[in-house]
Amino acid sequence: MKNRRENFLICGIVLIVFGALFSLGVNIAMGGVVGISGIVCFIIGMSIPSKMELSPEAVAEWKPSIERLPDAGRFMYRVDVTMDEPIKSTILCGPCGHLETVDGPRPNEYTCVSCGRVLWLDEEE
């Protein structure tokens, strides 16, 4: 079964809600059993470790979508920095749609190599 943790957590929340509704409208004993089952499922879900992470190869090969960004009074740009090793910064120039990958964190200043626009300077921010 995939995503066991998430399935137990969702099941637990749903059972807790149904238990509360059953205890109000149908039968207190039935609502109690369903509610306690929901609490047990929720505790089991919280104790299972999550396996939702990217492999190192997927992190190294990740790139954002290439698209032109709209002008909003001034030109826009987008900077994405990976948080896992290897740390890479991808810079998307809004006016021309050029995507460049730079090793390391976000640089202090950047000029687009395609259209020649200065996207940011450190003293600007």
C-alpha cells in the first residue's frame, strides 16, 4: 500500500468526525466506538514515518517550468534554490523566458545573458 501514513491520518480524521456525528444523532455507543477507532487510526498514522521525499538524482535533475512572466509595472523574474545537496539556483528571466542554472545559493546580483537586463542588485533589496 502506498502512502500508509497519509491514509491512516485521513481515515482517523474521517472516523473522528463520523463518531462525533453518530454520537449526536444516532447512538452514543456507536459514535464512541467509531470515534475511538478514529483516534487509534490517527495515532498509528502519526507513528508511521513518511516516505515522501525525492531521490538525490531527482533533486539534481529538477528544473522549473520555462515560461514568460507577465509585466506587472516592472519586469519580473523567478529564482528557485534547491534546499538539498547539491545546492543549485535556477533563474528565470520574465521578459525573455531564459532559464539559467547557477551552482550554489542565489547570487548577489544577476544580469540575464539572453536579453542583457539587470534583474536584481544586492543594494536594491
